[in-house]
Amino acid sequence: MTQKERRLYLIQELLKERDENCEIPDDEKSQKDLLRSLMNIRQPLSINTDFLRIQDEYLQQVNKERGITDIADLSPVREAGGFDRLNHCAQLYLWKGDITTLKVDAIVNAANSALLGCFAPLHICIDNCIHTFAGIQLRLACNELMQRQGHEEGTGLCKITPAFNLPSRFVLHTVGPIIYTRVGEREKLLLASCYKNCLETASQNQLESVAFCCISTGVFRFPANLAAQIAVGTVEKWLSENPDSSVKKVVFNVFGNKDLEIYQGLLL
């Protein structure tokens, strides 16, 4: 099948599942937007293996065309933490780009407390992007975790899932604090817990490289400067206290120039 044939098949199957009769647009961009929207709003329900096979073929090609950055091709900005028994020191990286195109052991998703991804069609949040390019299996995996847990995810904790069609191997899902009025000590501690628990989870799963997004600084309204200070400080402290951990490469991922300048001021 061509990419267009795959895309049309996936759209038709998702519309059929919803028992909807919708005119499918002719142009490629509108078809891509429709498919993404249908994936965004889909509930975590089981689906046939043919759909998953064709979706995986489609997304793997999409992700290849979008471009993949391998951490092996990046240069660290500095070392951090204590030396392990083999005299290896952890390395810190600063990278501007789309975290869904980064090939590392795990990327961090700034999730919401339902932990099922963003259901808003075409929303630009990282949660939406990660679920879009991973495929519907990610929502199914998250739902299985949450059904087992039986309640919403607490702020500052971490869950791990496979990354499915993303170039990374795993996704670490963490819920950052929401700022309603001002940042208090509790919010600072909760944000630090996000970074600490992601590193703990990565270490427990013997992962070497982790890429952090700017947790809570988007719609959760945590001030970017303070969030970056907490991020860098927490990561460096954890690495220094856990020199024998499997985690040896930590990427601070930014998407815009403002965040890039903030992290440059802290790391360079």
C-alpha cells in the first residue's frame, strides 16, 4: 500500500468505528489533519490487528520523513554527577527540536492526571503530539495502567510505557503541578519530584538516556525560568547522588528560542 492508501484506510476504519459518514477531503494535509483528529478523540478501545499493522506502517514512514535525531550524534554541553565505579560521569545535553523525533531510551511526556493523552483534536501540546506519532497503542497502554491503578495519577509521579512507533524506546509519563495564582514551595517540590521520579523509573528499567521536555511550563503555567532552575538542579543533584545508576545521558529538550536561552544560561 502507498502512504495515501494507508491514510485513507485508517480514516475510513475510524469513521466506520464511530458510525459516521464523513466526506474525506482530497488534499494530503486535510487528510492528515482528519486522521490525527480521529486518533486524538478515539477512546481507549481494542481494535483489530490489521488496523494496527497498517497504522504502524503508516506512522513509521511518517516519522522517518519527519526526520530522526539520534542522541549518538549530539554533543553533551557538560558533565554532571559523580563518577561510577568505572569512572564514567553522566553527561548533560541541550537540544532544540521536536522531542517526538528524538532517538533516546526514553522521552518524558508532560501528561495530565487522566494519563490518557490529549483528546483535543490537533492540539499542539506535547501530550497530543506524543500520542499522535506513537499510535493508538499508547493510549491503550496508558489506559491499562490506569485501570489497574483505579484512580487518577498523582502530581510528581511517573509511569513508563513502550513508545511504540516513536524513535525512542519508552515514554515516561509525569504530571506536573498546575499554577493557578503563585508558585509556592509545594509546587516547587512537586515539579522537582517529576524529574526525580522519571530518573528513578529510568534507572529501575536500566535505561541510559532520558530526554526531558519543559514540564509544566505550557498550559500548566509554571514560570519558565524557575522551572528550568528546578529541572537542572534536580537532575544534577540526582545524578551526583546516584553515580552507579544506568542513566548516563540526560537531554534537556526545548522547542522555542526563549527556553533555549534560559537553559543556555544555566548549562553553558
